[in-house]
Amino acid sequence: MNIRLGRRSFLSAAAIGAAASLVGCSGGEAEETQEQARQLVIGATAAPAALDPSTNSGAAISQALLYNVYETLVKIDSSGDIVPLLATGWNESEDGLTYTFTLQPKATFASGAPLNAEAVKTSLERIVNDDSVIATLKSQLGSMESVAAQDDSTVVVKLSQRDNNWLYYAAQTAGIIYEPDRLDQLDTAPAGSGPFVFDSWSEGNPMVLRRNDSYWGTPTVFDSVTIKYFSDPNAENSAMSSGDLDVISNVQAPQSISQFQGTDQYTILNGTTMGEVVLGFNHQREAFSDVRVRQAINHAINRSDLLQTVTAGYGTLIGSMVAPTDPWYEDLSGTYDYNPDTARRLLADAGHPDGLTLALRVPNLPYATSAATFIASQLSQVGITVTTDTLEFPARWIDEVMTKSNYDMTIISHVEGRDIEKWANPDYYWHYDNAEFQRLITEARTGPADEQTERMKQAARLLADDAAADFLYSMANLVVLRSDISGVPENLTSESLDLTAASSTNI
């Protein structure tokens, strides 16, 4: 593999090697120095704002830590299937109310502390009962009535009602098993059982993970992983071209992908993600209480052209809050065609013959700022004046948009799995309140399992027809790797950038 020493480290290694030769240093010691330098360096976009994924919103935390540092009873593999992880297997009762998990007998936390049924019980109960845990995770496991440690290796979870999504959410951030004695340290010292352990991170600096030498399962081949965060996609591409990166985890300037094509130096993956890019409306604003205004905006934006402009055509047009890898995905992108004349007529019918002015507040992420420019131009052609404001992400965007709801429209990629359910919560930052949609989501989750897919399709169609937002597209998982690197997933089927199988032909 490419040994990631960097210029300063390389000079130091060379100097050490020269000095060692003068005193008769053995070749074995030199080889050991090189072995310790096996690093995987990854470029990413959105940096975390904190480190505890249970108490802080922001996908970047789980992207770095889930499955790599933290593990769950079951995980979502690269095909989207739920498979064993800390549990060797599980049974579900016929009525769907009881799950029984058998734990891996060799599993321990990285510190050496036992990972037993009591540890699992502590973590799962904390998600539901601890007031500091974010509301989204509480709702994901909210149907859990009790957790029992039947013995050291058997966990029994009882639900208050059937929940067809419970196991899915238990495979992601909500289901992380934390070391019980270190729960008060999670925001500075993540404590899990994965093949990597947290080494360092601070705001403005890379995230560094190192190998867990006592890992209970198949160990990673890398001594460390460094995740470098780039707000400028061109700087990220330059870092890849100059050899400072091994992987770009998701290319933010797809128009530039050609610089990595046509050479055997790189491998390019073009997969799918769970990231639905949404032009969200604040339904507390008077303008958006009228469905005709929402429909007008949907008709006024040419989403096919937007995809070409923002992503060079990479990605999937969707039309509702469903990613292509979801079981109930349908292409609803044609619900509202591009028709500026219809948009103008709808605005006039809604009492805005002279147009209206809306504030579009977006995070300083490349896809969002590029889409904002395109959308502002398109809406101006139907009489909507857009004032655009770019907010630092994540802290300021989360504070102004998600927390204070101080916006008319915004653009963000929602990357959590099955996040269509968020539209059933009127308190969420969109403030969308539709009783029929809420009913369908409840029936899909708590009704017969074999009816879930059809109920979810109905909910997705309702969301599209009601123009609850303008669902722009689903992000592509466009990954660039140095040609010797393998084992990085093509599709993002979970909240994790799963590096547990990453390898190199040069190791």
C-alpha cells in the first residue's frame, strides 16, 4: 500500500534509518518502523460538532464512529441486509413483540471490559430513558418496553407494540452498545468495541482512529485511519491528486471527477446513498400553508437540469423522501413537471400575482450552495424573489434552521435511514402536520409486517402529492480510491462510513 508518512515524517524516517545504519541497527527494526506507518487517509466534507452520537445531532459523528469504533447487536451490510454483529443471532416472536439475542462469546470493549448482556441492557435503556439523548433516537427505539439480561450471553427485548422498524434502527446509531462505566466521557472519549479506537479530534482538525489491537473479531489491516475534513471540494481533489489522501469518501464536486478517470492510479465507485437532498419549506410560514405555493415551487424548478448543474448528473431523481435502496422506493420524480407557466398561475391563484419574497438559508456545503444559486434563478423567473443566506455547518445551520426554525426554505441532505418518518413529527423543523400521513406511517410501523411496504408507498405518494417539500434528488455515493485500496462500500446503506473491511493489495 501507499505508506502515509508525509514529507516531515518521511525525512524523519530517513534520518532515523541513516543513523541506525551507523550503529548497526537490524533490518527487522526498520521493517517495524514501516509497519507502524500503515495509515488510511480519507477526505470527507462535513466535520462533526461533537463526539457523542447519542446526544448530538449531525451525521458526521456516526459516519466516522459507527461500526468502526462503536458496534451494535446487528448491522446493515453493504447490500442493505441486517446481519449479526455483537449478536451471533436472534429470534423474533411470532407476534413481533419479543426479540432474543445471543451475544458473541469473545466480544469485549476496547478497554478490556466485558461486553455482556448487562452492558447491552444499560445502553439500550439509556437511549429510551436518559433525557440527554436526542429525540430522534428515543423515537426510533421508543416501542421498547423492557430489556432483560437473561444470562451473560442472552438479551431479551420486549416491545409494547409491533414495530417493523425496531430491528433496523437497532442496527444503527440508536442501537450502539457503549461501555457502561464510561458513559459520562463519550463526548471526549468514545468507548466502544469496534476494530478501531478513537485517538483524537478537535474542531478544525482531522479525526484519527487507531487499530484496536485487542479486537474480538477480524482485525483491521490498518494501524490508523485519519479523516480529513474539507469545506472546499477543489482542495480535497487536490489533496487526492497530490497523494495526501487515499480515499475521497464522497466527491462533492462531481464535475471534476474526470481528473481521476482514464488512469489505473484510481478506482471510482458510483453507488447510492440514503441522502435525500431536500428543498425544505417551513410550514409555520404563512406562504407555505397554501398547497398552491408549494406546488408552484415544485413546478418552477427543473430538477433534471439542477442535477446536471450541481452533480454533473450523478444521483437519482426521487420526488419523495425515499432513497433508492429503501424497499418501498418508487420513482415519483414526475409528480410535478417543470412548468413555469403553471407555477405562475398557481401563485396568482394563491393570492400572489405579483410574486413573493422568501428567505433561503443553506449550509456552507458545496451541493447546497450550488443548488441555492440554481433555485434562486429559477424561482425568479416565476416571480419569487429569493434572498440567500449561507450558514456555517453544522453549528450555525443547526441552531438557526433546525432549532430556531428561523428560515423560509433550506436545502440539506438527510442521510438517516428511513427518515421519511420525520415528516410525521410536527415538531421537527419542517413543522409539517398531516394527519393522514401520520396514520399511514403508524400503520406501516405497527401493522402486519407484510403490509409495511404498501403503506410506506402510500405515505411517500401522499408526501409527493402534497408538495410537502421539493424533493430534489438522492445523492450518489461517488468515491475515489487509490487503486490499491479495496473494501470501501460502493453503496451507503447505513449511517456509517464502514471501514471495517478496508484493505490494500500492498499490505
